[in-house]
Amino acid sequence: MNSQLQTNGGILQASTLAAIQGSIYGISTTGNIFYVDPQSGSDSNNGAAPATGNQVGVGPFRTLAAALAACTDGNNDVVYLIAKSNTASQTTAYQSANLNWSKSLTHLIGVNGGPMLGQRSRIAPLSTATAFANLFTVSGHGCLIQNIEFFQGQMATNPSAASTCVTNSGQRTRFVNCQISGIGHSDLDDSGSNSLTITGGECIFQHCYIGLDTVIRATSVTEVVISGSPARIIFEECHFETYTSGSTFKMVSIGTGVDRFVKFKNCEFLAVQNITSAVAPTGLIGITTMNGQVMITGCTMYGFAQYVTADNAYVQMLGIDGTATGHLIGITQGVDAA
């Protein structure tokens, strides 16, 4: 990390340059900073700089696995995934197996323009990979994941059972401005497949796009699964989207062991309509009981008949007068809201 790099303004220590770059990209840290360039990096490099310097071995890694291996658990290390092109194939960190982000306080940040969709700091399966069911897992605790596009598309052989794009089993994970899109090919549309599974508590998703509207969900039944016994799950200003031919499809499924609260604040839920085979699901949230409440504040819903199919005391919405009410009936397909 202390190698010298030649820059246009003279020679800088690599650690100094990394600190400057870290400030530019929006996070400061006391840990190490590593860079991944899937297009022109090399795992023979030390990952200490965003571009190859004059010294052999100084430059970005090629793979996220190499960067994660270089990080120290619990050290607030930061990995920057560099977008290099507007073409997905030129800027994707391809995986041949599940990538388990297993180190705590290890942060993954995409270096790109920060759009809500198609960030191009992108993680997807290798098209020649043999079947694997989960693309990306966060099992470390206290991790920040920001400006990353996760897309689970077609592999050489696809899982014959349920698959998940992103699984969060870590505690206190924060996802910011990420796209999380599972079932990116019709071969992945198996019962139980989904875009996001959450089993870790006290996590937050902010300004994320979750779901996909290009591949119909004819067999899978849920876009987001919250299961096990995680507590205090928060979604803020997220856009949830699905394309389904199943009237019983649920955008979010909440298990009986989920604890304290699941909060949706200023979120949008869309089951796309007016395209081939699209239907309006009868309920947005699948729930029977939980050890707490679902809290819905300032949210909008399109293409679903209702938030829940039948009245449920565990799902509470903030009414116009500021009081919590039971579920509210939404707008079904073909009803003019004007």
C-alpha cells in the first residue's frame, strides 16, 4: 500500500492517492482501500490503485474474490468496483460460483454515475458457469453495499430448483442505490426463486430498485423473501417491480418469525400491466403473523388489487389523518384513478 505512483502532478504514495480517491467516491475510512477493474485489472496486482502505475504489480484487481481475500475482517476496508463501459459485458464482475461477502465491516462501492438502474458496476453470473443457486451473499456484519447492480441471468446450466440473486444474512447491512434483479432468464423461473432474501436483522435498503420487469414470473411466487427471525428491517425510497402472470404472486413475503418491525417508507410497488400475460396480483404482501408489525408510510402501489389480500392486523398503514389503519384497498387494473 505504500508504493509510489507517478501522477500528472508528480509522485504520490499509493496510500495517499487511495485516500484522495476514497474521498472523491464518497466514503472515508481508517481501513485499506482496494480497487477492482473487471476489464483491465489483474489479480497479480496489489489492488492499491485504480489504474496501473509505473511499478509492476501496482494497480487494480480483476476479480472481487481477490479483493475480498485482501481485506481484513472488521477493519472497515473498502473495495471499489470500477465501471469502465456502458456495455454490460465490458464492465461486469462475472461469477462462476456464489460470492460470499463474508468479512464484517468490509464495504463494496461502485464507481459510476450513480443511476438507480443499470449502475454498470455490475455483478452477474458467468454465461459459461455451471449451475449455482445464489449469486451474492452478504454474511459479514456492518457492511455498506452501494451503487452496485446485481443481475442473476442465464448460465451455461441453470439451477433446477429455487435461486436467489442477493441473500443478506449479515446484521446491520446497508444497501444504497443498488439494483437487485433475480430471475433474469426464464430458465430461472422456478418455484421459490426470488430477487432478494433477507435473514439478517437491522438492515436497511435505501433508494434501491428491487425486482425485474423483463422476465415473467410464471412459476416463482415472491420477489422478496424475509424469513427466519431477523428484526427491524427498513426500506426507504425503494422501487419494487415485478412482471407476473400469477394472481397469487406476492412482492414481499414475511415469515412468522420476523421480529419487531418491517418498515416501508416512501416506496413504490409496481406489478407491470398492459403487457403480454401480465395480471394484477390480489395482494402485495404475503403474511399471516409475525412478532411485530409491518409499517407502511408514504408508499404507492400500482397493479396490485390490495396491499394484503385480506385484512391483517400485522400490516398497518399511516392514514391521511396520521393514524395507523388496517390495510387499504389499492387500484386494480382498468380502474381510472382520476
